[in-house]
Amino acid sequence: MSRHERVLLDGPAGAIEVFVEPQEATGIALVAHPHPLFGGTADNKVVTTLAKAFRDLGCATLRPNFRGVGGSEGAHDHGIAETGDLAAVHAYARTRFGADLPFYLGGFSFGAYVVTQLAQRLAEAGDPARRLVLVGTASGFIEGLRRYETAAVPADTIVIHGANDETVPLANVLAWAEPLDLAVSVVPGTDHFFHRKLHLLRRIIESQWTR
């Protein structure tokens, strides 16, 4: 990735560590990482791939660490308080990069789940995200973790999932997407972490972006 800044924001539970890539932007993108109790960080390869895709589309990007990860303070709260933390990052981004720029949200796994909650909150506040990109979305019952009641999202959301995802079964995401009339891009032969398939994420996002 290109050079980024490390910023510490004041959040509800203390500092929130955010990696910011500023540029002459036509949009702003916030990208959320996978489950912090299972090694998820803002430096996850899927997360940085999503950030690169948004950057190439002209966005200033922000990759926060969830509470308890890296320089972010606070304790894990199963996505509840984390939604508030992302709202704080959104407010910072609006102040820094502009209130009028389109705002995009991206997330991977647990981060995708939290992004759906944030998107719902922003829409209710009158500042809806222009578009969402969700990869390996945590939804339904996941063995060893919990049941995720993933929020509804707009029909133009880009949803990408691995056919061989061993963490979040594809069936879970299809069951969530079906009543929402959401299309799901399924990548054959791909696990949860998209090993050796990261280039396909960018290809799918670029091909669907203008639809």
C-alpha cells in the first residue's frame, strides 16, 4: 500500500487507532477488519486489499483497529460498542475530508457484520453510505462464536464470498441475502481468507462498481 498515517482518535472507550491514506479524494471509504479475538487487525490482507480497491476508485481510506487491538483501547463487545467506535471514525472522516463527499463502507467477516450495523445507523441519521462492499460476511450461526443477526443492506451492495469458506458457510450468507434480493458473487475454490485469490476481490469490485 502507499504510505499511510497512524491516527489516534478519541472514542467511547478511549483511543481508536486508525490507519489513514489521504489523497485528493472523490470519496471516503472506511474498511473494518475481521474478529479481533481470532487475530483480526487492520493489517489483514483482505482488509488492505479492499482499501487498495477503494483507493484506486479515488477514495481516501480509513482502516481502524477494533477495541482491544493494536493501539485501540477498550474491550471486545461482540459488535455492539464496535459499531459506536466506527461511528466515531466516520465523524472524524467527515470532519477531515468533507461533509459532501460520498462515503463508502467495506468490511471483512466480523468487520462486514459491524459495517451493516453502522450502515443502518448512518441511514437513520440521514447520512447513508453511498455503497457497501462486504466480504466473507459473518451471518447466522458460526460454530464456536455466536449467532450474527446481520442487518439488511441496500440492493446495490457488493457481496463477495468464498465457495469453500470454512468459517462462515456460504449457506449462511445466501440465507441472509435471499430475502433482501441481494446478488452474491461466489468465488469457486476459495476459503474464508481468499488465499491466492485476493486479486479476484479487486476484479469483482471494479467490474460491479459502475452498475
